[in-house]
Amino acid sequence: MNKNLTKNTRMQIMNNQVFTFVCGAFPLITFPVLLQRGQFIDITCQSGPITIRIGCGNRFDFRVATFNLRAGQAVQVSCIG
């Protein structure tokens, strides 16, 4: 899935979907995250600056983590609930 991201984006993924957010051109390090329904994470890419909130399902009830990425880092988010 390719999606154009603006400065502040809120995005939901559904059950069994996986989304990888890459800061910069090529991911050298990828951090995996598993979310259940209602959980979300916040990601900031320093090279952007872009801030994105990714949640599992259509509710954003509980923040699990906050990532502050540099170029070459990525977060792979899986929705399992």
C-alpha cells in the first residue's frame, strides 16, 4: 500500500493488515509493532518533518508507543485484533 503522507496524518489499518512507514529512502533498521483493536502509535520522521498516527481499527483509545525516527529507520505495524 502506497499512501501520500502530509505533515500530520491519522491512518487506520484493519485486522490482519500490515503497514510499513519508512523515514528516508531505504530502511536499514525496522522496528516491528503489533497492535490490537483500539491501540495506536505516534511516529515522527525527523527528515520530514512528518508526524503520523497509526491505529488498529476505527478507534484510537490507547497509545502504545511513540517513535522518533531518523533517516534509514522504519516501523512495521501489524493489526492483530
